[in-house]
Amino acid sequence: MSEFRTEKDSLGEVKVPANALWGAQTQRAVDNFPVSGQPMPVGFIKAVAEVKCSAAQANGALGLLAPDLRDAIVQACQRVASGEFADQFPVDRYQTGSGTSTNMNVNEVVASIARQQGVEVNPNDHVNMSQSSNDVIPTAIHVSSLMAVKEQLLPAISHLRGVIYEREAQLNDQVKTGRTHLMDAMPVTMGQELRTWREQLVAVERRLEQACDELAAVPQGGTAVGTGVNADEEFAGQFIKFLKINTGQNFRSLDHKFVGQSAIDAPVALSAQLRGTAVVLTKIANDLRWMNSGPIHGLAEISLPALQPGSSIMPGKVNPVIPESVAMVSAQVMGLDSAVAIAGQSGNFQLNVMLPMVGANLLEMTSLLANAINMLADKAVAGFTVNADNLNEGVGRNPVLVTALNPEIGYALASDIAKEAYATGRAVIDVAEERSGLSRERLEQVMDPLKLTRGGLTE
């Protein structure tokens, strides 16, 4: 038995692997684009299958597709969306800018699955009915990205928020030296420091939800250029009805479908929010690395869990590997966002021509962030221990505490006291007792580190 079979398309004959479910157009793409060896992500193929399924149901409801053809396509699409046949989508993500190759890959595979069940389905005439690559692929970008954010990223952020909240409550009265410009500043509590991270994540969630709301408006029904040629005028409405049922998400139809095909503003906006998420993660990761630094000649405020030996030559060294991994993920996400932004400029007249790369990048960004966030929550934030003695000693020796005396003795004298404390290495309260004219009792009251973390003036 031959290893190949011959398939035919409008350009002629093509040799296709004998056991492949794809056809001639897919094979041409495989041959034409040996670029990265990276096919489109599984989540993207699933989204295309959901689009095809909903389109078949819509065409059936409009009387355009016979029930047996509709049912065969729907069943085949559901199997593809479930992850079956994952090896049948080999087209490289750096392909034709419209994603036509991936669209036809799914069309051909769905048709082959249906034919295996005894129903003669045509990839173009039936699976692609009322559609074009030019509306299918942008819609799949919206669907796959929204689903990934809702199912992967937002739950991960919520989990990290919860872990931070628990640690925050535990450490709400643990005073430490605050830092501005990486220099000693007025005291804060570790609870306040952790709450800052949590509030940042709350804002991240809000921005991601807004980006998802924009993505929920899809251009399916615009077909070739946005006008809806070759699609019934009721197709878009029927399509949305079934897409909402099939995905469980509240999708809606773009009023002016041109905007979702010639431009990719909503995906670019999501990318920007993913980049923003990476920025927040970098801040958290760097704070953890600094607090963990040492253990002798660094800040040594906390000790992160010891997960692996830190050096092949220095025995006993343990490194902050989880924050480092998170920082690298964040850098990669920022780079992928730059590529998406450049792609967003490539909408020429009625079509953006960097669609596959955008779809792949958004899913990669989302997956990387979700995995990194879960790792950060479980392997760093949940398990770090606080070196309370180091924190308390540092706070007590911090001359910046003299700031609290400004309202009572003035900035100039407070500055002199701080300088003397720095120069002599003495506790600032001792120097202040000698030079301020205030009693020890009053100084202890005004300069109490925990009280200072609550703000305001000391009565």
C-alpha cells in the first residue's frame, strides 16, 4: 500500500500522506511553510471548530444545509473541539496572513471525519458555507483568546490573590523598613506591602474583563470583505445564537463587521492587558527577590522555599528560582505583545494579514502567564517565611524614623538628628532624646514604628 495518496485542488494534483485526514490545500501549506515547526495552538483549532460547528447549525436553521450534512459537520466539529485528531492540524503558524491555510485545514479534516461516517461532505461547499477565512480566523482569535483568559488566566489570578490575602492577614502587624529609591524610608507593614500586590491584581482582573468584553463582539458573517457576500442576512444572528450555546459565553455580533476583519483592535487591546499583567508580575517577582536577598549580605527579610540547589560549584547556595522564572515569562510576554502590536498595523484595506501569528501569540501569552501565576502562588508566596528578627532590628536602627518628629521639632533639626544617628551608628531615638528636647516617653509614642504605618499625626 502506497505511503501517499493523490488529492486534487484548483491548482492541480498534490501528494498527501495516505493516513492524513487533510487534503490538498492543507498539504500545500505544509509544503510551503516549513518555518517554525510550531502549528497553531490546540486552543485555536478548537475555536475554529466551534466556529464551524455554530456555522453549520446556523445554516441548518436557515434551511441552507440539509440535516444530514449539518449533523455530520456538527459531530465532526465537536470531536475536533474535544481534542481528538490533534495531530491532523500541522500547518505552521507562520503561514498565509489571512489564516486561509488553517481554515482549509479544519474544513478538510472535518469533511474527512464526516465522510468516515458515510456522509459526503465537501470542505468548501458545506463546511465553509456562509464563511470566509477572512471572518472565520478573526472570529477564532476572539473566541480562543476570550476562552483562554476566562478559563486559564483569570482563575490563576484569583488564586494568587487569595494566597496573597491569606499571607497579608498573617503579616498585617509585622513592621519592616519601607524603601524608596531602594533606600531606607518610613516603616510599613508586610501586610501593606502584600496588599499592594493584591490591589494591583484586582486592577489587572478588571482590565482583562474589559478586554474580554470587547473580544465578545465577533465579525463572523462578514465573509470575504465585511459585506457578508454569500451569507444569508440572518446568518450572523443565527451563528451568534449557536456560538453562545456551544461555548457558554455571551458573544455578540459586530454591527460593522469590517472593523473586526480589516483591523484587530480588540485582540491588540487584550495583548496590551496581557503585557500589563506581565508588568505587575515582574514587580511582585522583583520585590520577592530583593526581600529574599542574602542571606548574610542582602536584605534577608524573608526566606523563599528552598526548591533546588542553587549552584553547581558553591555548596549550600539556594536561589529565588520561582521569581526568576516568572520574570522571564514576563519578559517573553512583553516581547510577544510587541509582535502583536506590529501585527495590528498590518490591516490593509479590508483585511489584516498577520492573523495567525496574533492568534498564536495571544494564546501563548495567556498560557505562560497562567502557569507562571499559579507557580508563583504555590511555590513562592504561600511558603515564604519571615525573618522577623532582621526586620525588627532594621526598623529600630532606621534614622528615617526621625521624620515623625518633623511636626514637633522641624525638618532642619530632625535632619541633624538623622545625620548624627547615621554617622555614629546609634539608635535614632537615643540621639533624639539628647537633642530634641522631647521626653523619652513622647519620643517612643511619636516614633512607634507600628503606629507610623497607620499614617496621620500622633496626638
